Amino acid sequence: MPLLRLLRKWHWKENLKHRDIASRLKIPRSTVTRWFHYFNIPTQPGSRFTNLNLLNMGPRKTPPAKPKTSKPRPWKVREEFFETWTGEMAYILGFFCADGTLTVNPRGSRYLALQISDRGLLLKIKACFGIGHKLSLKRHRTANWKDAWRIQIGSKRIFNRFIELGITPQKAYRLRMPVVPKEYAADFIRGYFDGDGGAWFGYVHKNDRKMPTKALVTTFTSCSNGMLMDVALMLSRLAGVRLKQPRFSGKAFRIFYSTWDSRKIYQFIYHTKTNLYLARKKVVFEKYLGT
């Protein structure tokens, strides 16, 4: 058979490419391409071979999907934690009323966050929750402000429980105290005090005395006048201190307790054995009592 007819047959009828013809004749592919040019034999487009291969493949078989393996999430949290009253739950709830926030993002996800400058206390709170979340450090540009540690938890169940307790997003100016069982009131007040309270110990000079007098002052602060009224009422009923009226000072309301009432507050909020407290605030009371 003449070479021209043979090349046409193999290429156009049997759909052999240049390299297939070269392999059959055991010659270089470039030689076959040169013959096609010499005999002026048109070459099939490459897309035709691709389409033919797809047509001859038969039904396409998709490999079976790999079974999904669920890995344990490191950020699991005890979502039932706030549904049963305990000393730990009351303390963290009080602390959250002072330094916590509730947020809803544009997609509807619900979050709660706690922020405090004392990393050790936040780690204790994290342990109570059974949280695997990492703490993040928020650095303040202002020299007068301390850097703060923060933890954020995404939980619709806890978020809704806080709503039931009366704690809402943007709570700063309208916060009121939840209904706290009497046996956990001290834990709640201690948590709120560690978040938005303070204690001062020093010596003051009174006009009617020659020697300076020891003084201990306890304060509670909030943007919500109603919240401070609730705190003052609870301390008056359960700790035996005088009922105080909040005073507006700068950007927030404050209540002040003098030495005698401060001692009663100390005995009230630290009467139980627990490690959930801010040590630097408790130390102020103990310095007064130890001198």
C-alpha cells in the first residue's frame, strides 16, 4: 500500500495520532510529521481525540466518599453550667455582670466574652467552664490602662440562659441584678466586686485626733444606677451594712462604704472556702485586719 494511503487510513479512519503511527513504524514522531507536510495530509485537531476518548470511556464511576470523622473540638464548653445554681456559677455570673459582654454577629451567631487584667483569675474561670478556648491578650495604647486578657465563647444555650436571667446585650446602662438565691448571694457579690469593685486601705488625719487613723474604704461602680441599688439593698439585708444611695461620679455611679461597713462586707463575701476571688483585692482587706 502506498505510504500516502497508509498514513490517511491510520490517521483518519483508525484515529491514530502522529506519535501512535511513529510507534507502529518504530520511527521518530518528527519523521511522521514531516511526511504529513510533504504529502499535504491534513492533521486532525487535538480536541477530536479528546472527545473520542471521553465517548469511549463509558459511564464515569465516582469513587466512594470517604467517611467523615468528627474530631473532638478543643473549644467545648459546659453549656449547662448556668442552669444550676452553685457557688462557682453565682461568682462567674456576678463577675460577668461587671466585666462581661453579650454580642450577636451579623450572621446571628451568639457570643459571650469576659475580659480582665488578671490572667490567673480568668484561667480559674475557664477551668470551671471546662473550656478549651485560648485566652487572647488585648494591649492598651494608653499608659494608664493595663493590658487585659479576654476569652470569647460561642454558645446559643448559654446566651439564652443569660437572657432568661435578665442580662442582655448592651447591658451597661440598664443592667439589674438577677434573682439570686440567698445561699449564693455572697458568691455573686464577690464576683461583682472583683469585676467592678475596689478596696482602699490607708491612714487618714482627722481634725479631732492627733494621730492618724486606719481607714478601709470599699467601693462598687456601675453605669447602671439600678444595678448599684440592687447591690446596696442585698448588702444591707444580708451583710448588715447601712443602706447606701449611689452617687454619680464622672461617667458612672458609685457607692462607698466606710471602715465599719467594709469589715462586714469582707466577712460576708469571703466567709466560704474558695479559690475564686481576685487576690489583690482580698489582700487590701487583710492588710487592714493584720495591722
